[in-house]
Amino acid sequence: MMEINEQPKLRFVGVDILNIQFTSHAPASNVEKKNINVNCVPKVFFPSERPSLFHVIMDLELNSENLFDLALRAVGTFELNQRITDELKRTFINVNAPAIMFPYVRSFITTLTANMGQSVGPLVMPTQFFSGALEEFKEE
């Protein structure tokens, strides 16, 4: 008889924006558009009380010289249909979870900046590619 192995199922619960800071240095209409610097650092948190749940904490900074500074922290919540093992961390969590979460954060930033008038104008962040192991977030 052939054995069937069930693949782990990853469920994306959603994204919460916990903190956002924005500073405009000059209206976008008065400043030549500069390159936008993007720094995105995702980390992972495994709550001990729920062994199949994890959070990706994404700290994101965008800035353009003489135009604006924007920083935010977003938390994506994910659940697996089984206990999280080291193998699942390597295969699912490190690459897939940030890649699933990022478009929601990107869309939030575009919508936010589009509604800010001439401060910045709508920003469409470039796609980000995630690779390597995520640093584990430790509660302070």
C-alpha cells in the first residue's frame, strides 16, 4: 500500500501595523524625486504557548534625502497545521512567510502615501526578495 504524506499547510492570518513614524522634509512638488532607500528587516517570533503559531515582525524604513523618512513595524501572523520543527523553519518560514506578508505592507505604504497630499505622493515600493534564515525576535 502506498503511503501518503500530508504536506504542511501554512495559513496566513493577517497583518497588523503596530507603529508608524513619518517625517516630511519638503513637499514632493518642490523637490526633485530622489532615489528611495528601502531597508526591510524581517524577524520571526514563536510564542511558546501556541506551538503551531508564529509571527513575522517586519521593521521597514524608507527614506529619500531631503524629502521624507518613514519607519513602520508590521506583524504578520501565521499558523501551521502542525508543530513547528527546524525543517519547517528552514523550508516554510524563512522565505515563504515574509514573501506572503510583504505585499500587504507594500500596499499599506502606497495607500498611506497616496492620501498624504503633496508630502510625498504615492510610493510604490519595489518588490523584495527574502532569503536566508530569519533572526528570531526575543521578548524584552
